[in-house]
Amino acid sequence: MSDLELPESPPLALGTVVVIGGGCYGSFYTRQLETARERGKVSYGQILVVDRDPACQVVRELPPRDGRQLVVSDWSEFLDRFFADYGNSEPAAAMSDVIVPSPLMPHLMYLWLFRRAQSRWPGREISTVPFSTAPGTPYDATAPDHTRYVSHADWICPTHCTEPARCPVIRGPRTWEMSETMERWTQELDRMRPTRGPVLLECRHTVFAVGTFSVAAVLAGDRIIADAGARAESVDVLVGTVSACHGAVNLLHVGPRNP
């Protein structure tokens, strides 16, 4: 059989796809997903585009289509409702459901995990604490809310880069992996005070320049935090939404139990 006769691989099967934001990024991701489905590269149950504006760019520029729904809502309020539907299900049950984050948004999944910790331990201090060490990445900036924005790139990356094994900017092999950097950083922090994790939501290229992380990873991260708080009198948990090159990272502090 020649290469031309090789059968095509089946489409990637997804469940619900949540696109955060209906602006320039969200409209691009939605268009790419729908094009990928038309070309037989992906299948999905539905796309939920979440935006506070009922006349956002997705509505203005994309014609209505079956399988796509605009959810007019604040992002955090939507995520609280969305994850409540999963209850105590096993993380594997949500493996096919994915979230498409926007590059320019708050660290939403950390904020959801933070609220979960507050509801789980109403009598304990739940706070976001600053990091005591640096990750050692070329780019490292701290926001007023203690979110650490880190990157292995000290250059401007191409828009919608899929982070291939060969970096398109330096034209050489990509020798770094942000998840490994987070593992090392967590170990370093743990030598100073009890630190668990890392809880990582790894946004990876899925199809047609669209990056996603799984709902299952979020639920698994919530369980890591619950286990850390149950086992330790006081503990920090490193939480990051990361790709191969970049990341937004926070340190969630669970204080002592209230006697």
C-alpha cells in the first residue's frame, strides 16, 4: 500500500468544548474548531462560548451554527455552575470535556480552586501567598494579586504558536518544558515550608492551533488540594495553568485547622 492509500486517522473525539471569551481570541478558536470538524479532524458534542457581552465578536462575525451556544455570563460564575454539574464524579468521566483558555485573562482556574478551598474549609485561612523563590525562567513577572507570569521565552512568540519540538523563533530544538520547571520549583519551595503539587492545567495543542486542557485535570487538581489540606496542619499548593513554554502560577495557602 502506498502512502497515498493509507487510511486517514479517525477524528479526535471531544465532548463539550468551553471557549473562554467571545472576542478576538474566542472567535478565532471557535472558527478553527468548526473548520477542523468540517474537515474531519475533530468531533465534539457542543461548543460553549462564554462572554458577558451578548453581542460579542463571535455573535457579530460567525453565523449561527448547530453545536455552538453563546453563554452570556461572568466567567467565574459560569465556571462555578459548570463544575457543579460534575459533582463528585471521577476525573476520567470528564476526560473528553475541555476548556480553551484565552491568553489574556485572569488565572480563572486557580480562582475556581481557591473558591473550592474556601467552601471546603470555612474555618481555615485560605489565601494566596507570594513565592519565596524564583522559578529561574527568562521571563518572570508578578502581578499585584501574587500571580506569577513566567515564560521560557525572552522573545515575542508567534501568535497561536503550537509550541513544536523545534522552536520557530530560535530555529532550534525546544529544550525546555514548563511542567518540569514547575516540578522543580515545587520541590525547592517544599524545602522551605510544606508545599504540595504542582497542580497543573496543561494547555496543549489539540487541533488547528487551538490549545485546551481537560476538565478532568481541573477536578484532579481539586482533589490534590483537598488531600493536601486534609493531611497537613498548614500547607501551600502550587497551582499553574501552563503550556510548554509559558504559565500563570499561584501559591494557595491552607492555614491551620481551627481548634
